[in-house]
Amino acid sequence: MGKNGIKMPGFIGREQHAVDEKGRLLIPARFRRKIALRQDGDGASPSTELYVLMADDGSLELYEPAAWAEKERGLARLSDFNPEERLLTTMIYSRLEQAELDRSGRIALSREMLEHAGIEKDAVVIGANVKMIVWEPARLERLLQENAGRFALLAGRLV
């Protein structure tokens, strides 16, 4: 929420950036500005931390602390005594890392994260409202082409 309880708009757009030899990915400036606006508007202390999750589809999902905190509230309700819920918690946290945004607007991705996403040189960052989704460009294009015919059906069910 921003000033006066008005919800700030989410991340929207798509940009491609190179990943450097140290595995650092530049977060698009327009997304960094939104992060800064939310911090300033909420009076929160500046956080340069993002949560990085390895998604099942071969992408990486990036969350601001507030967005990840909402997910953690749901995870906290899971029981350690229910084997399926305990397994889900273990699986999620085994795929999760924290990454600091440096002064140049980059985050360092671990070798494991880069390998999971198939990223060697370039990455596409997609703004998906409350999160950013990071793809290896050829993998993303293949996914979009293979599923182009499904868009109308999926959109009709969800939108």
C-alpha cells in the first residue's frame, strides 16, 4: 500500500539484460523505481533484498520482502505434523534464496539458480504484478510459441 492506503501498481513490462561473469543480473530501472516508491511511500526502511525462488517451470521468481511475507504467512499456517504440508515447506525453502540489490541495481544469482533457469548469458525479466519472473530468452520464446494457441482458453478462464 502507498500513501492513504492506495495500493501501488505492480511490476509490468519485459526487458532483456545480460548476466555478467559473476552471475549478476540487472533489475530493470523501472522496477527498481517502483521498489523505491513503495519504500518511500510506506515510510519503511529501505530494503535492497529480494527473494529468489526456483519455479517448477524452469524460471526464477523474484519477490520484494513485503510480497514474500504474504506467502510466508500462508506457509506458517502449514503443520509440521502433516507429512504433505511439511514436505511442501521443505521443497519451497530448498528452492529459495535471498539476494541483495547492489548500488548498480544488480542481484547476484547463485550457480544453482542460473543452472535451474538455463541462464548462461542473457535473461528476460518480466514484470508480473507482485513479482518479477526471470527466463532464459530462448526457453521463454519456446514456451510462448508452444502455448500460443492456449492463450485464449486460459485467458477466458482466468480474466
